[in-house]
Amino acid sequence: MLSNAKNFFEEVKGELEKVTWPARKETIATTWVVVAIILIISLYLGACDVVLAKLMRLILA
């Protein structure tokens, strides 16, 4: 069992050495894109929530 685990981690290490990791600049740029998209979507959903809540108040009042 210990042999299997050791073999597994050796293979994982070998595979991770083959990975082409993005540069720091690219990682930061894509992170900002993700943050911007999240902000845009959250503002849109927040606006939808406010509009639908007001609409429900008009219908139920």
C-alpha cells in the first residue's frame, strides 16, 4: 500500500513538471478580468432583485 502511494505521488510530481504555468503578469490580468465580470454580474442581479421586489410590492399591495 505504501508503495502504491509513493508511486502515485512520483507520477503526480512528474505530471506537474510537464505543466506550462502562466506568467505572473498573465495571472494577475486574468484575475482582474474575473473580478470585473463578477462585479458586473452582481450589479445586474442586484438591479434585477430591486426591480422585481418593487414589482412584487405593487402587485401585492
